[in-house]
Amino acid sequence: MEQLKLGTIAYAHVMAQTLSILHGKAGVDVTRGISVWLIDFNLCSTFEDNPAGFKKIVDAFFWNDPYFPDPTSDMDGNKKLWAAFKERYLEYPGFQKRARGKSGASGRTDSSAAMSFVHRLPEDHSTDHIHIGHSYTYQADVSQDGQAGARDVDSADGSDPDDSGYGESLTSVATRLSAHLPTHEYRHGRRYHGLQAGAYNFPNDELEQARLDMLHYVFTTLIGDKLHLAPIAPDAAVLDIGTGTGTWPIAFGDANPAASVVGVDLSPIQPMWVPANVRFVVDDVEIDWADDMYDFIHCRYMAAGIRDWPGLVRKMYRHLKPGGWLELSESENVVYSSSADGVRQPLSPRHPLRRLMDGLSEACERIGRPFDPAPSFRSWCETVGFVDIQEREFPLPVGYWPQHPRSRELGSLMVVNFSEGVEAFTAALFADVLGWKVDEVRRLNEEVRDVVDGEGDDQLMFRYFVVTARKPL
């Protein structure tokens, strides 16, 4: 019981209520909600003072105690209960409902407005997961004779700093994650990675981690509740590029215990308790790689994070074993309005979402990090010699307009993505790169929130691409 997290229970219940309103049926698979909407319990300090209250909440949720109202009941009538519950148990800003009092023809009220949340993978202490220290590689000082100057850093867990399994580049030194290393920087009220500062212009704090974990669910659901589409053997050696919070490699490692999985990212934000076959490396994938070879390389949601995409694809080709597979996944960063007859058209240049995406594209062009690589994935793979290339396209809705329950669920989560993520999108790129004033950025952010959470006629959507390609034998 102690390993259950109050945030898990509370957020799953709120999501069940919200989804029941959006879908018109009870709960929409509450069990899946519990497994997906995981809040980092470390933020809920009040649990330590009230374990009895926590147990009551757990019992009520799982055993249908009348302490909690039924998820299908009128949420407006439960506002007082939820206000008291949040005040007592969830005293942190990440779990605050965005309620702007909107309503429309569908009958949606502020109770179904997009919610802010903080969720992460649980620190699973079961026998299947082990505690690890993260391997940390960083650019070493290079002397005039071309030799990399190694810096001694104590291991965070007492282990050998050379046992990462990821290997050293000519200009990198593998060490263990240490408090002495500058891993973060702070600006615009958000936290950013410190390694290779400026290489990735989006935050890595708790709110952003929550958004990334949510998008993992969106993307895997979108492609058919799958982690990947490439045909991968269960004992494959796997590399996940841009691993973020580590959600994907942990899920892959759990599902494939015979595989070995490495996740690499610029930010040390991954859990410390992971499957025994998973490890994480903090490094920049655009520097030279070691000699390791892989059966499968997975790269997802890395737009605006890579300077030289063709060069990265060449690296991935070189480090795949003959017959190995590459999978690239990304949305085309153009928002369309889809009419009832299925005709897609780009948004008007005055539309807030169009202005957001155009501004992000301009800022990324200025810093030399392409914002829309997805349409070029196939041609880059063809150029370097991949075969059996398949490009699959999936419609990704934004809003409550889809009729199919699963699509409507994804659309509602994309509302949350923009409502709660727009600040992360614009904070650095619009202010630092485009030179916008703070009030201009805030005004655009609010316009984006209003339009994605509104009741307009626009049926907003993206195109999401998954490209799989095989290295010849």
C-alpha cells in the first residue's frame, strides 16, 4: 500500500471524471487512467502527515466507498469536495485545474477545461527494477596536442565511472552523474538543461516532464497502443535518442526483458529505479559516437533539438548492425483545419496557433535547428542507403471535436499539451531569439489557450509521421 501514490489515485479519478464528460460514458477505462496518469508522489509532502487519510482515499477509489462521488455524477456538485481534497492533499501548483468558465453548445463547462498536472513514472521499487546511477558524458577540455583532458568527478553511487556501456567519444569523458556538474540553468522562471546549453531550447522541469510523459501516451496510443512499428527481436540492442524522462526505454525494457536498452538525452531527468536491462546516458548525440552497434535505434519528438539531421541519420546508419532498424517519429509542425468532408487546409496566418507555429519555425531557423524535419525523414533515409523504408501518417487531432472516443481522448490531451505547454514553447525562443517583449509573449500564449480550449468551428489537427527503415544485410 505504501508504494501507491496519492497523486496517482487522485489524478486518475479526475481524468476519469473529465473523460466521462468528454466521452459521455463512465470513466472511459479507469484502469488505464490509473496506469497512465502517474504523479510524482514526492511533490505531495502532506501524505507523510496523514497516512490514514491516504488509505481512506485509496480504499474509496478502489472499493467504491461513498467517500468519493461516482465519476459519472455531476462534477459541478462535487466542486467543494474536490477543492477541499486538493487543498488538503495536493498542495502544489502543478495540480491546479484551468477553469476559465467557458461553455458551449456541447454542454461542456469549466469543469472539463484542460487541467494542469504533474505526473511522472513511479519510482518502482519492485524486484523487477533496480537502482542505477546515470552515466554522464560531457565535452572535455582538449589540449593543444589534441588529447582530451579528463576531469575527475566522484561517482554518485561509488561505481566505476567507465562502466556506462555507452562508450567514450574522442572528446568525451564518461563519468557518473554528480552534484558537482552543472546540469541545469534557470531562466524565464523555468529550468533548462545545462549540458551544451542552448542545444535544446525547451525546459526540463517538472511541468515539462509531465507534458512529455503525456505525449508518450498520446504517441503510443496514436500508432495503435504500440511502442514501435519496426519489427524488432525481443533480445535486441536498442538505442533511444532524445529519451527525455525515460518513459519509452523503461516501457520497452519491461516488455522485452531479454533486450538491452540505452536512453540518451541532454538532461539527467530520468528515474533512478529502472528495469535491469535499461540504462541512461546524458550526452549530446550530435558529437562523435563510440563504436557501439545496435539492432534498433528509436528517435521520437526531436524537432528543434537537432542541428544536422542528415548527419544524425548517417550516424544512426553507421551504428546499426546489418539488418538493423531505424524508427523516426515526429509530427509535421503545420496545424490544419479539417472540415466535415475531410478537406484539410492550413490555418489563416492570423490564427493564434498558426502564429505560434510560424514563430517557432522562424526562431528555430535562426538558431539553425530545424523545426519541421518530419517531411524529410524518408528522403534522408534513402540518401544514406536504408532499404524497406515505410512512411506511415496518422491524423493527430487537437480539441474535443472528434466523434470516435479514442480520437476525442487524444484531442483533449492535445488541448492540455497546448494549454499547459505553450509557455514552454515560447519562453526562450520568442523572448531570447525573436526578441518579443514579455507582455507580447504572454498575450500570444493566452490566445493559443483560448483557441485550443474553445468551441469554434475549427477541427484542428496535425499529421504525425512514423518512418521505419532497415540497414541492408
